[in-house]
Amino acid sequence: MKTDTFPIGIFPVEDALEMVLMFDQTGEISYANETVRQKLEYDKDLCGRHISAVFPNTFRTAEDDFDVESLKLGTLQNLVAYRKNLTCFPVEARIIKSEICPEVYICMATDILEKEYLGREIERIKQESQEAMKVKSEFVANVTHELRTPVNGVLGNVRELLDGNLDEGTERSLRVIERCCDDMNKIINNILDFSKLEAGKFNLEPRKFHFRNMLEYVKANHINKITEKGLDFFMTVSPQIPEYIVGDELRIVQILNNLLSNAQKFTSLGKITLEVFRTAQVNDKIELFFIVSDTGIGIDAGDRNKLFQSFSQVDASISRKYGGTGLGLNICKQLVELMGGRIDVESEKNRGSNFSFSIWAGVCEGEEAVLQRPDDVKNPLTFIQSEGSAENGSNLENVKTYGTQGNQENLRKTLSKLILCVEMENWEKAEMFMETIRQLTDEAPWEVKRIALRLKMAIQKENYEKAAAEFDALNRFLM
Ligand code: ADP
């Protein structure tokens, strides 16, 4: 069958958006649809011409040398199509052999001029934004570095002054400056880490370290603040974890510090626990699974997915009340992912939160023995540390119920800590204990709640006389 007898009518090619051309074994064009005619600016006069008139770069050989073997049938090719006036544009084309008429070749092509242009534009914008990102992170790195020098200068001098003989008022002021400098250093370090992680310039530094000593160090960082707030602390580590592992100790400590500070910051009543398990082993690598749980304010379902984004705090009142930059959890997420793991949160408003993360670490030679102890199979967890009273932590609901023995004991304990802070005029800490008292009196009769509210207002106004009077009034209910 000749190409001019090809049954075009049975295919809707004439109005197709794609360019459709047909030619025979000699390369002579027998059909071109409306799109081809428009794009190549021909009338009907394209038929009868040679295919090399449209694709001169591909089918350079003229009529006599045209070879169908060179057509690369079926594959998608990037070709250059020429208009009648010899200007050109790029196309994506596929040439196939007709199944109905074997001597007919069909070329279907799409104009990709716009696509190529957009591709180049996207590439340009990507490069520009990478360049801008680089400039931004270098700027952030320089500024934070410049900030760190004066902060450390202030801190050093304050510590020197603190070593001398000081009156009570001066010492208190210097302690405040010292704490502010420490906070500022934490923020500066967070911003530095964040900008390095964002710029992909962050490298882990794995080395061998004593796993339980690392946990003891983390515990030591937090235990004072936790017990000062009257909270319990429990730490459990699986004996299946070898004594020494290979990992970036500094960064594991950083993640745990962040999660435990948050747990402590957002919990006024109950307990904080840290648990570590060994969940998998592949050759000389083990997967460690950490859980940090608290019985604090919890997080709404809607807010949970915002948590790991940068600069995200659940709401503005949180940053006013508890401080922070909202970078901590984002840095944790990026660090955990660099260590091959993931971080998750389970939480319920007013019922506490469980932050868990996994990481992969190396096992040192000879450490396998730890995993073989028969007792471990029966008892995969070992209780290695507990602080405070277990009864208090495990019976949180009872403690929260006003009037129960646990509730009254806790109220008494917290009130005595609160009055000490009032005596010392440590109003910030007094506010912290006040939050615990608010929770403990949440279900109390109206007159108790009213006194607690007045006590809170007196503390906020830093009014010693009023706070002491309301304290006495509240204390009378507990006698
Ligand atoms: P920041 O450095 O400001 O503490 P994070 O990224 O560590 O920021 O935490 C972001 C926000 O997540 C906090 O401001 C708080 O709203 C919420 N959040 C984190 N941990 C807890 C927790 N244990 N309980 C309740 N809310 C939490």
C-alpha cells in the first residue's frame, strides 16, 4: 500500500495537538497534519518534499542516500525541526513503522521550545537561590561567631567577679547575667548548627564512646532542674546495648539535651522518663531507640506536624511564657536523619508527650558478649536509675485529683518550695511552682481556686506582703 493510500480518515490525527508526519521508505512526505503545517509554516506543499527538509540535522543524507535503518524506530529523540523559512525549534519526536501499511513511517513530534526555556529558567533560578543560600549561611555563620566573642567575654568576667566576696544583691544580679549569657550561647549555637545543616555543610564525627557514661552525663545535666521542680526522673537502658558504641557522642547528647529540656520546661507535675532500647542489628551496626516521655502540657494533634519545622513553636504564648527559638526540634530531626534514623512524637493535650527517635551506631569488636547474657533474654530492660518517688510519678491521675492524699502531700511540698522562693524574692522560680499549684488545685472548690489565683497575681506583681498573706490563706486549707 502506498502512503497516499494510507487510511488517515480512521485516525483523528488531523486535529491532533501533536505534529504528525508520514513518509515512505525513500523519505518522501505523504502527509502532514494541521499542527505540522502551522508550526512549520507550510501549506499543502509539504507533501512530496523529503523528510530531511524538516529534520536536516538528523537526515542529512539527501533522497538518494536516505536509509530507513537510521531512523531509531520507537525511541524518543530530541530533534531540531526546520520551518519553511529555515528558522528552527527543538522537538521531542518518536518515529514508528505503521502496522497497517509497513512501508509507511509515522513521525509524531512535540514542540519543546517552551519546555526547554522553562527548564533553563528553573536551572538559573535554582543556581541563584543556591548562591543566595550560601551567602546567607556564610553571613549567619559570621554574625553568630562575632556574637559569641562578646558574650563569652561578658561571661568570663562575670564568673571572675562571682569568685570574689560579694553582697547578696550583687551576686543575685551577676547570676542573672550569667544565666542570660548561657541562654544566649545556646541560641547562638542553635543558629550556627541550623545554618550549617541547611547549607549541607554539617559533618558527623563518629568515634568510640562509653554509652552509659554518656547517659549519666546527660542525666547530670538535667537532674537538678527536674528535681527542683518536684518531678520524678527515671532512666532505663536495655542491657542489650554494648558498653561501647561508635557514633557522634556530642550530637546524641545534643538531641537528648534538647528533648529533656523541653520535657522539663513543659512539665510541672509528674515524671520524666528516658528509655533506650536496641531494636535491630545488621552486621556491625545496631539500631538504638530512645524514648523521652513527660506528663506535661502535651501538644494538640493539629500542632504536632508543625513541631519539626524550623522556627516553629506551638503558639506565640508558648514563646512568651517558656522562651526558645523553635529551632531545637528541627535540628534534632536533621541530626537524627543524618544518623540514619527518624524522630516522632505522640502526645495528647494536658496528658504529656512521648518523643522517640532511632539512630544507627557501630558496634566495637568484642562487644557482642554483652548481648549473650542469659538474664537479658528474660529481662530485656534494666532499671539503672530513678529519682524521686515512684509512687508519685506512677499515680499522676490520683495526684491531680484535689483532696486525695497524694494531691494534698504534693500541694504541701510545692507550697513550701514556693514560699522559699517568695522569701528569696526569686519570682521566676516562684511562678514555676505556682503553675504546679494551679494544676494541683484545678479541681479544688471555688474558694481554694480563688486564693490560688490571688497568690498567682501577687507573685506576678512581685508583691511580697500579698504573696505571703495568700500563701498563709492557702496553707490553712491543707491543715
Ligand atoms: P525551642 O528551641 O524553642 O524549645 P523546639 O523546637 O525544641 O523549640 O520546640 C518547639 C515547640 O514544640 C515548643 O515551643 C513547644 O511548643 C513544643 N514542644 C516541644 N517539646 C514539648 C513537650 N515535651 N511538651 C509540650 N510541648 C513541646
